Amino acid sequence: MRFKAGFSYQFKTYLKALGWFYVWAIAGIVILPTLITVVLGQAQHYTLSDALPGGLTSIVLGIFLVVYGAITYDGFKLFIQNGIGRKTYFWSKTAVLGVIVLVGEVINVLYGWLYENVITSRHSGTMVFFDLYGKCFHNQVADRLAVVVITILFIGCFLATSMAVGSILGLFSRRVQIILIVGIPILLFIILTVLISVNTTSSLKLTWIYDALTFMVGYHKQAQGYLNPFAPMISGTLYILIMLGISYGFTLKLRVPR
């Protein structure tokens, strides 16, 4: 019953928030530029296909999942204060965001179809992975289904990473969170710069990184469109499970007050 109550509450809250994300995106990307174009007297040059990006719904969904996946402590505190445990909070939140990923991907597919068949006749790249994996099975239904699965797992990787980071940050005060949010990207940038320098100036080439990445995405001298879709499915699933494990472990360590 507590899981059902937690799921219901978070699902309504997150779904409403996602709806507002779409509204603000449409207002900022479509309505506002349209009004500016009309005011400037350039309406004759305005077309909806130029104003709407092909991946609008994907961008909105991605931003929403990163933001709400990372927001951990506030929801945890609310649940604890209402007698709902850490495990229930984690699993209900994970289930809700998982459902929203599926709902969001359905919206992405529908938007992509409308964009390429109604709004514009040009290929817009709304199915990002179709150009990589869309010909592997030589069957239209199987190929598109594989692309959808890969896309869902790709979105899930961002979500799981965001949840893991949010659960870790939830252990610290607001001040320390700000320091970590600012400091860690700077540290990662420095490390990346050093690795690039090593790769270009040293005889010790970091070829294993390239080999690992190509293996994870299913590339092995295949032509574009024929990459192995099972490789990203497996690697994506494993990555999500690892990140969820990290998020689960740190969620159990959260305390009220911090």
C-alpha cells in the first residue's frame, strides 16, 4: 500500500511537471519567436518547420529526467516525514521515472512522425539511432523496434546517472553540493585534457578507450545503419543496473536532517 501511495503521488507530481516542461518549451521555442517575427514584420518569411527543432520532445524529456532524477533529498525527506521508508521511496521513484521514460518515448516517436510527415518533408533525424542501427535486421518492424529499445536505454542511462549523482549529493549540505557541482566538472575537464595530451604526445596511445567505446556501441567494421544493436542493449542495461545500484546504496544512507 505504501508503494502504491508513493507511486501514485510521484507519478501525478512528475507527470504534471513534465507537462509544464513541454508548455514552457513550446512557449519559448515556438510562440515567443513567432510573436517577435510578427512584430518585426517578417511573418512572410516564417515557417513552422524552421522554428521547430526535430528533437524538441527528446530535449524536453532529457532535461526533465536529468533534473527530477537528480532531485533526491527533498522527496526523501517528504516520504520519511510521512512514514514511508527509504526503500519504498527509491523503488517508487524509479518505477515512476521508468514509466515516464516509456510515455516520453511514445511522445517522441509520435512527434517525430508528425514532424517528418506533416510539418516538413525532409529527414530531420528525430530517430537519432536509426541511421546507425536501422538496417541491421533487414526488416522494417524489427529495425524500428530495435532503434526504439536502444533509444529508451540511452535515455535510461542519463536518468540512472542523474539518480546516482543526486543520491550522492543528497548526503551533503547545500553549500557542499554547490562546491561539488562546480568543482567536479572542472576536475573532469582537467583529467580529460591530460588524457588527450597523453594520447597525442606519448607513445602510450589510449587505444583501449576507443576500442571499448566501439565495442559498446556495436561497431566492428560494419557500414552505417548495420551496427550490431545487441551490443548497446547489453552495455546500456548493465550501465543502468550499476548506476541504479549506486543510487540505491546511497539513498539508504540519507538522513533527516542532513
